[in-house]
Amino acid sequence: MTFLTKALQKTGPDAPFKVVTIERRSPRADDVVIAIRAAGICHSDIHTIRNEWGQAHFPLTVGHEIAGVVTEVGPAVTKFAVGDRVGVGCMVNACGHCEQCEAGQEQDCLNGNVGTYDSIDVDGTVTQGGYAQHVVVNENFVCSLPDDLDFDHAAPLLCAGITTYSPLKRWGIKAGDKVAVVGLGGLGHMGVQIAAALGAEVTVLSRSLAKADEAKGLGAVDTLATTEAVFFVTHRGTFDFILSTISAPYDVDAYLGLLKPHGVMSVVGLPPDAMPVSMAALILGGKVLTGSNIGGIAQTQEMLDFCAAHGIGAVIEKIPVDQVDDAYDRVVAGDVNFRFVIDISTFDR
Ligand code: NDP
Ligand code: ZN
């Protein structure tokens, strides 16, 4: 059994987005149906649907920063009721019984979790994401939105928020730590706010100083332009922790040089191509180079509550459904402060 909902769909990497009607499954016993109010545009949506990470399954609807209201619940649902304000991020299912799932790390499920879009669901269908009026999700992959977070400012937290919160928590970032956030885009602007709320002394490393005022407003003490001639020499050995959100290839060794001895560089930006790392850049100074993949569901809820408690939300530019193609080009050009959010009500305009 299925029902129909409007969605933005692409039939191939070069095709424009079109409003179409797609099928959603009728809720299973443990599903909730969500009327989506806002959907953020993550650079991962762009990498995926432009085939930069490999062949996507077309026709495809992307979107994994979803905020909305529960409109229906399956008979076995215990966590949510009709009318609840909720969010869904990058995952909609996982095995639930491997050691990673049991540890609350569903993003690293040993049996492979089900992504919110472009993923093969348990019934064999390809999942379709949140640039749509409705989505149907297992209740264990739905989070509650705190009252203080409105839909538009909350939606980007479901990916950009948890992806930056999780490594900052894993590496114990605390008051006084010198943290560099590299790339002031959707993820970066959340990383700055969260690291600052944890008490860190945050410096933004950007390609220019164009966003320095905004960075300060987000809680950064300084912004430095990495394109300055001697930047990587001048700032050698400065930071305890670097969070890299860069979406394109870059010189990893150069950034490792900015760490203090025993410092940690956590990479969340996922450029399509492999990048070389010299072992010397790690060995000399005993540095740690690590990655991080979103975060588990319990930690996503913790992050939402943390953001509400600290008055943190995404800084957004709201767009109607017919401007998503333009928005993609602007994200790639670095021309967004700092996250586009699709106004889902404009499907009915
Ligand atoms: P954005 O495009 O919003 O931000 C990326 C930032 O990277 C830009 O704002 C820019 O910062 C910087 N940048 C872009 N190109 C270059 C370049 N050639 N050299 C140096 N810096 C550059 O993207 P998002 O924040 O949405 O996503 C960032 C990356 O993180 C993507 O690759 C995405 O797929 C990935 N991602 C990973 C997740 C995970 O779980 N690990 C989850 C979500 C996303 P500035 O203008 O300040 O220089
Ligand atoms: Zn994302």
C-alpha cells in the first residue's frame, strides 16, 4: 500500500529538478508519517545527485535535513504522536542488533544502515529524500524538535549539526582548546557555533576574509585566509584540533602542519577524489588524522537539545522549490550564508 506526495526529482545528473508525484509506503506498525515543513540543502545532496560519489539511482529525490510534523503513526509506535514536531537526518533504518547499533552508532551499522535517499531499503526499493511534502520513517530514526527550534532553523541541524557536534564531542573539545574550523559553509557554520558553545577558542580558516564578520557573529575569535602566501608557515603548530569541512580536494599535509604536536585533525568534508597524506606529516609531532560520519540517533537528539539550550540554530536562506537548481550552483560557488532551506509550502503555490 502506498500514497502519493509531491517531491523534487532529477532524472539524471544533468537534468533540472522537476516537481513530480512520488509514492511513499503506507506506514508500517513502527513508522511515522511526517508532513515536511523545511528541508535543508547539504553539499552531500549535490555530490550524490551530480554523480560525484559514483552512480546514483535515478530518478531520485534527495534531502536529509528534514523538519516537520507527525501526521500519522503506525499501531506499534510508542515515541511519537500526531502533531509532534520532529526531525529526520541522514539515516532511516539500520540492523538494530550489531555491536555498533547497540552502542548507539547506527551510522556505522555493521550490516549497513539505510540512508534517507539513494539507498536500498529493507523492501528493496530505493529510498527517496526530504525535498518532498511527506516522508515515512521508522520511529527509531526520528528525533524530537525542541520547542525553541523552529522548522527552518532546525532542519540543517539534522545533518550539518550532528556531523560537527559528534567529532567535537568524541575528541572532548572543552573550554580553552584552540579549534580551527576549515571552510565556512553549512557544516562549518554549525561547527563554529557548537565549538564556541563548548568553550573553545575558535578560528575560522577560509579561502578569504569575506565572511569574517559573520564568523565573529557565530562565535569565532578570528578568521584567517588560507590563500595568503605564507599562511601555512605563519600559523604552523597553532591548533589543538582542526575540523575540516572542505568539499573539494586540498593539501592535507599543509593542514596537519597547523596542528600542535599530538593535535587532532578530524575530517568531515568528503571530496570525491582520494588525497595524498605523507606519513611524515603524521609521525613528526605524533598527530592524529581521523574522520567522522554524521552521528548516532541518540547523539542527534542530544545535539538538538544542546542547540536549543544554547540558542544555536542554522543561519539560513529560505528558497521556494523552483530555485533549487540555482541554489546548487550557489553552494558550489561558496555563495550561501550559510544553508539553503527549501520552503516546502511552495510545492502548493
Ligand atoms: P558547503 O559547500 O556549504 O561548505 C563547504 C566549504 O568548503 C565552503 O563553504 C568553502 O569554505 C570550503 N571550500 C569549498 N571548496 C574549497 C576549495 N576548493 N578549497 C578550500 N576550501 C573549499 O558544504 P557542506 O558544509 O554542506 O558540506 C561540506 C562537505 O562535508 C561536503 O563534502 C559534504 O558532502 C560533506 N559532508 C560530510 C558528512 C559526514 O558525515 N562526514 C555529512 C554532511 C556533509 P570557505 O568559503 O570558507 O573557504
Ligand atoms: Zn548532509
